[in-house]
Amino acid sequence: MNRNLQQLSALKVVIVQDPSQHRAVIEAQAMSLCGHDHVVKILTADVFDGAVLIEMEFIQGGSLGDRLSREFVPVVESLNYVKQILFALEYAHARGFVHRDVKPGNIMLAPRNAKLSDFGTAVHSSGIGVTSMELFYRPHASPEAVNNQEFSPLSDVYAAGMTLQRAANNVPGWGHIREDEAAFRQDILDGKLPRRLGHAEWVPRALKTILNRACSSDPAKRYQSAAEFRQALERLSLLRPWRWLSPDEWICEHRGRTEVVRYVGGKRPAVEHMVGSRRKRENCLSFSTEREARRCLERLVADLTSEAS
């Protein structure tokens, strides 16, 4: 509790070799970034005893990383969170900052919007800021960043793409992907981690195409700015926020109606789509195997996510 302001705040301590060199970026980001609706506000910042102390506004909703660990997050909601974070990155990049640490854990979920947090390891085009290779999130780092320390707005585009890919696929952690630690590290160096992560069937095809471009290992093939990435997402117009209830059932609220897509077992496994109490016959199909039916179930969810009717 900040007694002077009479409000809760969050504290972050960053251990650095020379805190005095970090003061400039702290002061610059406090002045330049905190006025943006999608950036967590810095209340105070100071250096002491080999560390930087940053006091920030406390956001009770926690982070996108917290929510992914707790529950299934609809693709539509993940996409909206990242679109808002791309606004924050546009704002930061225009002021010379590269965030270097875009990940679900640094996207805070306020009641009305998402906010980008943790500029404590940002670098600035003027040369001020933390430059240690250890102070950025390696699994989301672009190949040029992790191999050559080339941090730029394009490396933040890559990290934002990785963040949305994880969120859309509901991957809170790396789990089995990290079982082979040597292969995991090599995939990061080669820019192959997005391909290793892959895409779930429920992710709409158009979103997969956008993510593949945002997470390209070649900077020239990526979106060339956070704005360009955001605009591509805005053109998708995804509508239905499907929620996973179980391997057999998905549900969403759309235009005041409850829609359900479910798997129905039996000799002829089937997929059923209900809108309220009405059965959508064109989407109710039967199959010869359970595997075919379950694959169709998730593909139908992907198709319906962007269907306007």
C-alpha cells in the first residue's frame, strides 16, 4: 500500500551491475510512456544498493499469463489484448524505446483494457538503458536479438507475435516443448520455436497466416512495424469468443444467443452445432471415426469464430 497516494501499488526490483547508468532510461520512460492508456503507469523509480526499484500501478486483474494458467482464454479476447499492446508498442517505438520483454506475464488485464508492463529492461535508440544479454525473455526473442544483440522495433513485433501465438493456442508455459532443453535452446537461436509450437485446429486460418508472418525468422519478412501488425489483426474482424468447456464441448455468447458446438459419440461419431434451442443442420455432420469428428469440431470452431451470421 502506498500510504501517500492511498492506493495499492506493485514493486519491481531489477538487479543491475551499474544502477546509476539505468537512471536515465527510468526517468525517460516515466516521462515519455506513462501517459498512454495501454502502458502501466510508473509511480516512482529509484536506484539503490545495486538494484533499480520501480513502483507501478497495481492492476488487480493480474496478467494474461496468470489467466492462461487459470482458464481457457477465447481467441477473440487474446487477439484484442494483443492489439491493445501493439498500440503501446507503437507509442514506445515512436519515442525510441524497444521493450525486449513482451510476453503474457507482462500484459496486465485492467477492467477495461490491457496494459503493457515492465519497461525495466527496455533499451533506447540513444543508447541509454540496460544492455545486458541476460535481461530479456529468450523464448520470445527474435533470432537477430538473441544471436547478435540486435534489438529493434522488429524484435518487439516478433515477441508480440509469439505472445499472441501462445495465447491463441492457450499455451501458458512451455511444458513438453522444453523437455529437450538443448533442442529448445537451438530452436530459439534458429527462430524455429514458433513452428515447434504450431497452431491448434481451433485457431482461424487467417490468424495463423498473420502469426506466421509476425514470427518470421527473417526480419525483412515480418510486419515492419507494430502498427502494420495491429492493422492486419484489425482486418480479421473475429466475432465469436468461443470458450473450451471440455474436449467434447465449446460455448460462446454471440448477439444475445448462446451457441454450442459439441462432439457426440456413438457408432457414427458426430458434431452438433446449436444456436439457442435450434439445431444448425448445415454444421451437424457425422463421421466414420472419432478422430475425424474431433478434428472437425475444432475446425468448425475456427470457421465460426470469424463467421458474421
